[in-house]
Amino acid sequence: MAAPIAADTDAVMPAPQGGRSPLLLAEQIRLLYRNTTLAQIVTLLNGALLAAIQSTALGYRAVIPWLTLLAVVSVSRIALAMAYHRAGPDHRQNAVWRNLYCTGAAFAGAVWGASSFMLFTPDSFVHQIFLAFVLSGMLAGAIGIMASWFPAFALFSTLTAMPTVIRFAMVGGDMHVAMAWLIFLFMATMLVVAHRVNRAIIEALQLRFENQKLIDELERRVTERTRDLSRANQDLEKFAYAASHDLQEPLRTVANFAELLGSRYSDRLDADGREFIGYVVTGANHMRSLVDNLLTHSRVDANTPPPVDVDCNALVGELRKELMAAIAESGAAIDCEPLHAVRGNPVQVKQVFSNLLTNAVKFRRDEPPRIRIRSVRAGDHCIISIQDNGTGIPPKYLTRVFNMYERLHSSARYPGTGMGLALCKKC
């Protein structure tokens, strides 16, 4: 099954020759547009701050044209992002939305690059440094917004930084030339960083697509396996029900005729004969008990009614009456605290209580059984515990005793079929 998984994964991975799958490209475009509105709001705030500072040296009339250009471009990019989110583009529209975004990034870079000339203050070096600082900050911040599609960042950064480099170089002088070189090196560094971030994003997306494919494949296999197991369990339950049901009549016949034979011809049989007939009757009755329990076990999941609220206090009261003889014979004392109601199948809940209480009475030591029943809330669940001072279960048998027909003692010492805890587990 590994080959199909690999083949499906390749369908969403970039082609080795540099091509991109529609899913990968769509996710890259989605990342571009995801924070566009917030980024443009921050851009407008930065632009307003820059214009306000530079206007102290240039005057408001000098900065208004640039700020107007920035506002037009930013609002246009916000409108483009809103159109993208409304359209919910499919894979066939990836190239269109990508090109539109790159166009917007180019216009934004051009406007910020124009600030190097429109907002440049020839007589104030402090304002020039502030201009370079703001433009460098715009480059660094754009990495987080545009790195998912490297060409968009490359357009924005080049159109933003290169005019600044040229403008500082045009002033001349060691300080301004050094500033031009520093801005150029900063731009080159940001391009390298953005390219690496872009590769990391692509690799993360590829891994996510691959993992999603594996998860989908595993979920499909689990669903199929669960369906197969459910069908197999239903078939086994039907078989167990049919087989055990069909065994009831012959076993009843064997037991009845063996008892009839013993009663009619007991005077003609010697002691061994009567003993052998006793074995036949005992074995047939034991087999009938096993078959009855097998029928009960097979019916646990069949035609289960909708769950209802079960009054556990009333249920324990009914069981006290049903087990009155065994309780009196063993001298058992049952201490039952007020129990919470539980939601489930009343028949199955009663079956669990009955089997556990019967075991607590039957598997006792020399002293009379002391049984304590209590319940506690655990969130949306209720934990009911039944404790006794009986023989207990060795730790190594704690899981084994819940299997069908598993017994820790002989039938001679403790009669039974070994199905009680198995029924509790299945209920």
C-alpha cells in the first residue's frame, strides 16, 4: 500500500523541474492575502507617521501628494484582498490572483521608493536617517507578509530600496555614499532571508500535504477495517446465537431423558449406573448453562434500545430481593451509598450489577462477605465501584478473568460457567 500513498503525495508536490502543483500555489496565494488588510492598515499608519515627521522640514504641502498616492495604493490592495476572500478562488484562478497581488506589491514598492525623492530633506540629515529607517523597517516587515511568494517580495523590496540607494548616492559625500551602500546591503540581506523563509514555507506546506494524504489514507483504512470487523462481529454474533439456540433442544432432551431413565430404572441400576446417570444430568445442565450464557453474550449488542436514565438505587433494591437466599445463606452485608443515576440500557446495567454482586457473595472467605457500593461523578461520567472482602483476583489474572469461560477455581469449589465478568465487560 505504500506505492499508492507516494503516488498520491506527488500529486500535490511541486514538480522536480520547478513546476508547482495547483494546491501548493493556492496555499501560497492564500498566505499572501491572509494578512493583506492588516498589513495595509499598518502601512497607512507608518506612512502617516513618516509624512508627519518629514513635514516638519518640508511642509505639509510637500508630503500630501505622496501620502495620497500611498492611500490610493493601500486602499486598492485592501479592496483586492476583500475581492479575493469573497470570490473563494479555485485552482484555475491562482495565476490571476497571484499576478494581481504582485502588481499591487510593485505599486506599493514604487510609492515607498518615490518617498526617497518626494520626502527627502536635503538640509536635514536627521530626517534623511529617519526616512532610511522607516523604509528599512518596511522591508523587514514585508518578509512576514510576502515571503510565501518570493517574486512579490523581490518586486516590493527592489522598488522600495533601490530609489533610496540612488538618492543617497546622488547627494555624494562619504556619509551619504556609506548610507547608500548600507541600504543596498540591507536590501540584499532581506532578499536572502526572504528566499530562505520562502523555501521553509514551501517545505512546510509540502510536509503538511504529505501528512494530510497519509492521514486520509489511514482514516480510509481504519474505516474499512472497522466496517469489516463490524460485519465479522455481526456474523459471529448471528452464528453464536444460531448455534447456541439450536443446541438448547438436544441438551434439554438429553437431560430430561437421563433424569427419566434414572427415576424409572433406578432399582435396576447399581450404584455405578446411578452415578453415571448423575454425571450425564449434571454435564447436560452445565452445558445448558454455558449455552444460555453464550446466548446472553451474543445478544448484548443486538437490537440495543436507545439509552435511558437508570435508577441504580432501585436496581440494587431489586437485586437484594432476587439474591435474598444467597445473601442470607452467606451472611453477607451490603452497604450501598446513594447512587447516581446512569444513562444506558437498563437490562445491561442490571446484568452488570447482578454478576458483580453474585461474585462478591460467592467468592468469599471464611468470614461473611462485606460489600460496599458507591458512586462518584467524573465530569459527564459516573464511576460506580463495588468492593468486597472476598478472595480477590491476583494481579496477573486481572485481564484474563474478563475473557469468556475463564475461571480461576474449579467448578467443584465454585460452581459457574466463567461468563459473568465477560458479560460485564461486554455490557
